[in-house]
Amino acid sequence: MTKDQFEREKNYRVSISIAKLMISKNIINEDDFEKIKMLLIDKYKPIIGSLTYN
């Protein structure tokens, strides 16, 4: 994994963690989370993160 790939993966995972926290605090719902997740995958193009669901 290159440094750039690592940075993209890290940024994706941090962003997903924030979105999950927002779900737990009822700030967003599951539909919003799925939309956010797809936007983050498109933005960061994570290698590993896009393979996992949630």
C-alpha cells in the first residue's frame, strides 16, 4: 500500500467513524449513513474500506 492509498484509507475510516457516531446520537438515520458512505467511497476511493459493509 502506498502512502497515498494509506492516507485515503485512513481518511475514509475516520469519516465513517464520525458518521457511525452520528447514527448512535440519532443525528442521521441509516439511509443518510448509506448516502454518506457512498459519497465517502467516491471521494476517498479506499482499497479496504470499500470492501466492508458498515
